[in-house]
Amino acid sequence: MLRLNGITKPLLWFYSPQMFTFARHVDAAAVVYDCMDELANFKFAPAGLKELEAALMARADLVLTGGSSLFEARKHLHDNIHLFPSGVELDHFQTVRDGLQPAPDMASLPGKKLGFYGVIDERIDLALLQHLARMRPDWSIIMVGPLAKIGHEDLPKAANLHFVGPRPYAELPSCLAAWDVALMPFAINEATRFISPTKTPEYLAAGLPVVSTPIVDVVATYGDTDSVQIATTHDAFVAACDTALRMDTKALLPLVDQKLAAMSWDETFRRIAGLVNAAIESGARKIYTPSLRRTRSSGPYDYLVVGAGFAGSVLAERLAAGSGKRILICDRRPHIGGNAYDHPDAAGILVHKYGPHIFHTNSDEIVAYLSRFTAWRPYEHRVLACVGQQQLPMPINRTTLNKLYGLDLSSDEQTEQFLRSRAEPIDPIESSRDVVISQVGSELYRTFFEGYTRKQWGMDPSELDKAVTARVPTRFNTDDRYFLDRFQAMPLHGYTAMFENMLDHANIELALGVDFKEVQAQNLAPQTIYTGPIDEYFDHRFGALPYRSLRFQHETLEQRRFQPVAVVNYPAPDVPYTRITEYKHLTGQVHPQTSISYEFPQADGDPYYPIPRPENAALYKRYEALAREHPDVHFVGRLGTYRYYNMDQVVGQALATYRRMVTAPGPRMHATVSA
Ligand code: FAD
Ligand code: UDP
């Protein structure tokens, strides 16, 4: 079939491991396993399905799971596995709320109408339907959908129980428009343990109350809304239908809509498309190995760029490609990329030498610029904080509070109220301690911030600028992403590969393992761009600017997965490290082992963090003033301008510096159109 159609290297997409038997030999661009059900638990499941699934998982570049129970059961079995619960086409189903005409055959049935649509097989509790029909003879119970694996003779019979056969998707809203309550009369058995019925959000989008048996994923997702009544016994199910019929459904819609807002198929499509593209482009297993180049020529150069991190590399690229300048870029480290440098470790797992770097930004300009040098893998960062025996979402959100205190806060308002009752107002807010205590009070401050910050910075939060802990703001909702930026992704082949592309220009020469001090006296270029520590450039003339350093302990473990998310923080004062990172979460790399790193903060060592404190800012100002007396040296970057900047901010700063250089009426600077 593939040969006849001239298809080479197709994308293989499996909904069932069964099909793997006849397609496993195909040379594929990528293999996706889209796990929608625990098929092995279904009636008449073929033997060996579990083994086949294991083989498919071993081959797959990407695994998608259609519900949280399916995901939980598999998350340790694959590295690039993702949860995509059912989406809902809101426009289609919300027409019911706007007064859509009900299906006439159903509207003409007597009494209250309670309906279900979906496949009718061993997953439906037929005895429950019989009970419901008998207990409420004046209601009409309508079952829409094809029969599978059971025959008409197996169905319960009652005058008010109507098995009406399947209806096309386009007609489902008109069915819903005829009903008063939507049903999920599932049997609780092996076959339903892992289901995540798509019909739940569809029923809700139509504005109907739902009555369900206790399906695990339904309880987990909707158990907290009255719109979905959960009933464990047959009698309770009848009573729940009574309740649903009495309910003021309209009043419940705002909460329902809040849940549905996150479930659009468009958003699901966008995220899956990104993951599939990433799987195809990277082949998932291919790892980029950096090739180090040293300079061969000896100039002449227009610019000496000191530091091959984001600041230095962006400026080198812009000046070379944008303005035709000749650049020598030196770095005292033996590699490019600065602190964002990544490389395959001894096991072949891509790790970040200097701790986890997650790219996030709200700037379209910065994304567009970097996208010239890299494709992206969608990645949303999540962090858990280890508190006692628990791992809790960080930043603090509703889930954190519910788990920590055994609470049942179910809305943003309740959460806000809870935190307001604990917050201790401070005016004016000056330090990193003030920011947190004024939002969440002393107890949560001590649990999540005090120990971590003392370890990380070697000082009490009361001594640090408020901007430091303000980076991690509290949430009232259940959003557990660490960053909220519009764009969150990782360079598909890693940071180093992106830097290689950036610096791959005939006008750029690299001198790695070369300190500025070694070449300074040679006056290799009339202009210097300096991205190292500004105080070091001036031989610490006004005293040393304080920096915080880290020691990284890298390890490779003989297991596929170590922790549930990429980063787990350890705020406890008696644990010597601040956090553990597991890199495969960031990259989606498929590998039987896993690599992690511990971070131990320390005073001495490479300068990683400028320390935001008023007196340090004042000292920096003196260096900045001194720098103005050296118009042929441009100080840029986290160390060059002593700012606690993220990568995107450094890119933005470098691009702005370039723009200023191009427009400045200085000598010999003409912008050329960049590729
Ligand atoms: P650097 O990357 O530090 O590059 C400066 C380069 O200059 C270095 O390679 C250095 O060797 C070289 N150099 C210095 N002095 C000399 C000299 N005298 N001669 C020659 N070379 C010299 N940002 C994010 O956006 N997301 C994150 O998740 C994130 N996580 C981080 C985690 C850690 C542990 C750290 C330390 C930082 C993190 N950052 C993160 C910040 C990010 O690393 C910086 O914003 C970015 O790397 C700064 O780029 P830069 O070019 O200014 O500096
Ligand atoms: N912080 C904390 N507990 C945490 C996470 C962060 O106290 O679990 C504080 C700490 O002072 C940290 C600061 O918030 O240095 C900023 O955290 P962020 O994750 O933004 O720091 P990064 O490592 O990215 O520089």
C-alpha cells in the first residue's frame, strides 16, 4: 500500500497496539502511540495485547494518553508521554443552550427525558437501566448508539426504555436538546477502570446536568461540580436523577464553563501538532553532539565579543549577518552557549551542564529571532516542592493548599479568601520576605520560601530585593505551570545546536578556552562587547560585586524515570541542595536510563547570579558610570549589566543594544538587510 502510493517514511499513528503487528517493519519518520483505552481489559480482547503494547511503547517516539488513569498507568513506561484528556467542540454543543430544535422523535416521548449516547457494550450497566426504568415509569430513558459485542436479546426491556440506534455526530446536539438529564450509566468493572468519556464535557457544554456512576476519571475531573452527580448504587443513581431534575442548571454554568474553557480541541491540536513535529524532526533519539571550533585566522576584526552565551552570541550574529562586521568571539569556557550550554552526557542523555534552562517569553520578536536558528519542542515547565512526605505544586496554588492542609477549596474566590485570612499585610513591601508574607502569611512563607531562599542566596529573604521571590507569585486557581508566558518551549535539538547555528557565519571566528585577559593586550579589534562580570573588567576597582554560585552534581541512574516532573524543589533547611532536575522531562528524549542533577548553592565559584540588593545595585551604578567613559566597550548580559535576567530578557537586551549600535551616528556602522 505504502509502495503503491509512493509513500516513504510515513508517520505511523497507532490507536491500538494490535495494528503494530503488520506495520512494525515500516521505516517511519516517527511512531505515535495514541492510547485511548485500556483495550486489554475489554471483552473479547485478543491475547497478547499487553506484550504488543510494550513492543509498541518501546518503538514509539511519542505516546499520547486520552485520560488521567491511562496516563498514570503508563507514565513510567515512556519518556515522551503526555496526557490529553478529551476535548470538546464548544460551538457544536453550546447550540443546545441557545434553544436548538430538539430531535422530534425524542421530544414526542412522554415525561422527563434522560438520555445517553455512545457505544452500548459490556461497559454499560444494563441492570442499572432496568432499575431506573422500573423505578420511574413516567420518565423516558433514551439510549442512542450502536450495539457492540452484545445483541438486542441482551438488552433490558421496558415500555419507557428506548434503544434508538446510532445518530451522526451532527445530530447529537438535537438529541441533547430533547433531554432533561444526560446519563453515564457505566458499569464499574475492568473495562471501565481507565475510561475518560468524551461525552462528559459534551453533555456539559450543552448545559445539561449529568448523572454518572463513579468512573475514576469522571470523579477526578468533575467530582467537585454539582453539574455532575456521582451515584454509587442503583438507588442512589435514581435519587441523583431526581436531584439533577430539580437543579437550577443555569446557575451552575459559570463553573462548568470555567472547566470547559481549557478543553478546546484547537488547543489540543496545537499542542499535539508541536509534539508530533518535534518527534519527526528530532527522530527523538538523535542527539546533537557539539563540534567545537577554534579560530584559524587572526583578524582583522571589527569587534571582539567576550563571552559566547546569549548576550555575546546574539550580538556576534547580528553584527556579522546584519551589518557585515568581522567578529572574534572568545569564551574562557571550552564551549559556546554560556550557562545555557547543553551536551550529551556519558550515557548519551542530553543534559544542561549549568542547571535546568527553560525557555519562556511573551515577546514575539524574540521568538521570531531565535526561530531562525532552531525549531522548538513545546514544553510547559512544572515544579513540585517537597514538603515532608508530600510533593506539592510550586508556585503555591489551590492544589498546593488543598493537599497541604487537607482542604476542599473549590473556587478561586474561596482560595483567595483563605489566603487573605492568613496574609499579614506589610507596608511598604521592600524585601523578598515582605512580598511573600503579605500574600500568604508566615507559615506558608517558612514552608516554601524561607529555607529555599536562605540556601539559594546565603542570606535571609528579608535582606533580598522584593523582585527575587516576586518571580514566583501565588495563584488562586489550579494552574500548576511554573511560567505563564505565551511562548514556552525548548530548542528542539538543544541550546548548543541553536548557538552553533547562530555563530555559523563566515565573518565569525571562535576562540574557545580563551580568556579576555589573554587577548586584551593584543588590541585585536577597535570595539569590544563584554558579557563577563563588569567588576572583573575593571579589576574590581570599587570592590567586588557579589555573585551567588552553585555546584552541580550530575548523575545517571539505571531507571527510566526518577521524579514526576522536571524539577523538584527542596525548601527544607536541613537538605543541602535546593532542587533536583531530571532532564528527560525537558527534552522528551527516549532512553532507558535517566540523568539528574542536584544544585548545591555556594559563595565561591562561577558567578551565576547577581544578588539583587540595594547596596549591590548602588555599587553596580558606579561601574556603569565608569563604563560610560569607555565608549569602545559595550557591556551586555546578565553579568555585564549585573541583572537577574532570564534568557529571553538577555536576548531582548542584546537585540536592543544592536539596534542602538546600528542607529547611533557612530563611525563605520551601516545596517545591512539580514537573512
Ligand atoms: P552567560 O550565559 O553567563 O555567558 C557569559 C559567558 O561569558 C560565559 O560563557 C563566560 O564563560 C564568559 N566569560 C565571562 N568572563 C569572561 C572572560 N573574562 N573571558 C572570556 N569569557 C568570559 N533563564 C531562563 O530564561 N530560564 C531558565 O530556566 C533559567 N535557568 C537558569 C538556571 C541556572 C542554574 C542559572 C545559573 C541561570 C538560569 N537562567 C535561566 C538564566 C540564564 O542562564 C541567563 O539569562 C543567560 O544564560 C545569560 O546569558 P549571558 O550571555 O548574559 O551570560
Ligand atoms: N523560591 C523559593 N522557593 C521555591 C522556589 C523559589 O523560596 O520553591 C524563591 C527563591 O528565593 C528563588 C526565587 O524564589 O531564588 C526565584 O525563583 P526562580 O525559580 O525564579 O529562580 P531561578 O532559579 O529561575 O533563578
